Amino acid sequence: MALLDQALENSKNLFSSGEFITKLGSLVNIVTDSKNALSAYDLTSYYTDGLSDILVDLGIQTEIIDNPIKNAPPFLIGKRIESSELKTILLYGHGDTVPLQKDLWNKGINPRKLKIVDEKIYGRGVADNKGQHLINLLALLSVLKTRKKLGFNIKIIFEMGEEVGSPGLFELCGQYKDYLKSDVLIASDGPRVAIDVPTVFLGSRGAINFELEVKYREGAHHSGNWGGVLRDPGVRLSHALSIITNKTGNILIDNWKPTSLTEEVRGRLKSLPTTISKTLEIDENWGEPGLSSNEKLFGWNSFSILALKSGDIDIPVNAIQPSAKALCQLRFVVGTDANKVILSLREHLDQHGFQDIKIITENAINFEASRTNLDNVWLEKIEHILQEFYGDNIHVIPNLAGSLPNNCFTDVLNIPTIWIPHSYKECSQHAPNEHLPINLLRDALLLMTNLYWNLGASN
Ligand SMILES: [Zn+2]
């Protein structure tokens, strides 16, 4: 049997022997809800009890590093250097999860205890992100066990705060820039475009959250006594919102539109399937006119009102309310000047006579947008290897529609970023019943085993 076949056989056996499921079960059993952790150090057991045995087997020397931001969870970094002549691959993963939501799962499923129902593995973190980085670590291990070397150097960076905005990751990458120096990031998070086709994405959209507030006076005033002579904040806010997008969601502020939807990006997006999800119909007439749904999702910006409030809708009273508030968000791709988003909004509101609408922005940019160019040599190499193994074209998207701390790698470490997701859109990440199909996990493990094998093969 050829050596590569032995490595693949080894990966297959991880499923038939139950080893993969047992290991994933032990990771899921460590509760790592970063939002509700009592102390940042509660989360460290994911490194010491969860990942340490595989990292030891991989010969990766690790260090737990305090977060540069006070009370934020520590990082795990590590490396295995085979030779300074070889290329170095950086692996990233996050061990934290969103809250368990334990009472909301299907009957008989406990989010802390892995359970297989209808060939699907349920548990909090299975898709986001424990299952995904476990695949990569075990694929590396299959290669190492068979070839006795990887054929490249590997460095790792794990965090336990991704679900709360990756506090300190940007600073850590700056402080440990030399330590983390690598040629490429290969990591896995987020969903594939289609469940059975390998996907590569090169970055992520960013997000800016802000509040719009109108406050005229203290307390509500009887609408019978005052209606007609007092400004209504709800009416004013609605009108202000109506000039940010039109009634079908296309953005009306010029500086909010990206300049990055090039022919090359369009060409890549054209070859993707048009159906975004089997379970949710998209609204064809929503968003920027003239763009395909993939262009709207992966190549354009979108504005959302996340919450809207004036008065108490459950206990309404006949009164003119004193204030109104909207929590808003702009998701944006690279090619948008993020630092000008709020300024442009201010100018736009002022021009239209909405000086009374206040924009409140604390930490306005939640996530920066970033991505690696489509003409990158690592993409070419990896796409080729994945395609050969899969036997057909894979899906390549310029960036994920959601957000990831990708800019820490592109902007601080200055390396290309190749994301290979091992999940699918219906996995219920961030919701009850998070799961992945066993077949998807098994296929992804073989895909990654073959990828790492080939990346190290000529060395
Ligand atoms: Zn997540």
C-alpha cells in the first residue's frame, strides 16, 4: 500500500474504531461558554485537558500565554519545527462556544454529551469550532504517524474568546509576531457553500455596529393633550432610517458601497451554486439591484436593523414617547473605508435635516474586513490538491459572508489566509441542536489528510 493510502486508511480507522467520536466527545464535555465563564482561567482546561494529548503526539511544543487584555481568556501557541528550510503553516482554532442553551435542544439531547441521531453528531461546539480543528489536528497526526515527519513546520494559535469578539488576539499577534511567523494560515471555521463540495474562502466580511438615538425630553406626554405640537421621536427615527437604504434594502450612502467587486471576484462567484440554502428561501428582490445573490452576500455590503425601540409595545399607552432608538449594523467587505462609515452616515443624516439623530458608537468596528487576493500562489496550490482529491471543481469564495478575526493574520502577521470549512449552513451553530453529519466529518478528515500529505510531499 502506498504511504499516502496508509495515512488515509489511518484517518478512516479513526471513525470505524470510534476514536474520533470519543475524542470529540471529550472536547464537547469541557464546557467552554466564553460569554458565561466565571473566570477566564476556567477556559484553560480546554488546552490542558482537551487538546494537550494530540499536541504532544504531534510533537508541538506549546505555551499558554496570558491575554494582553485584562480578564480575557489566555491563548495557546505552539510550534513544531522540522527544518528552517521548510515552509511553515499556521493553524488557528477557537475552543470557546456560545452558551449551551441546554433546555432548548431536541428531547434527549444534552449539549454537553455527544449524541448521534440519524448519522448526525449533536453537541455544543461540534461545528463551531471543536469538530473543525479536531479534524485538522488528527489529519496532521495521520500524516506524521505514516511519514514520520510532516514535511513542513507547523505553528498553532488557539483562543478561547472568539465568540466574544476575540479580545487580545490582534495584540497577541503583534507581540508574538516573530514567534508566529509563518508562510500561510490554513484554518477551518464557518460553513461550506454546499454540504458535499469542499469550499475555500480567503477572508471575511467585517461588521460595524452603532445605535441611532433620538431623545427630545424626559418622560412620555399624553397624546390627547400634546399630539400635534410635540416632535415624535419614533416618526423622526423611522424617517432617518428610510434614507439609509431604500424600501428594498439597497444602500443609499455612496461611501458605504464597496469598490472591490471586480470582474475576477464576479467570475469566481458566478461558478458557485445559486441556491443558498435548502431550508430558507431568499428574497430575490432584496438588496442591491443588478447583483446576483452570491454577489450580494460575498461581494457587497448590507445594512440591518438589529433592534428597534420606542415606548413599550407590550404595555402601550396613549402618549408621545420621549425617545426612540435603533441598533444597526453594517456588514462590509474589503474595499469599504471602514473608518469613514460613521462619518459618512453623519454627513448623510445632516444633509437630509436629521441633526437631531445621535449616532452612538462604542467600539464601532466589531470586526475588520479582510481577505487574501484570489491570485495567491497558496490558493493555486491548495485548490489544485483539493480538486484532484475531490475529483471536480471545488467552491472558492473571496470571503465568508460572516465575520472572523482574519485581519489578525492578514494585517498583523502579513500572511495569506486559506480557510477550509468543515461545516454546513444547516448545522445550527449558535443555536440549539448544533450538529454535523458523520459523513461530512469523515470526508473532511480525509480531505485534510490528503492536503497536508501533499503540502509536505516534496520535502
Ligand atoms: Zn461561532
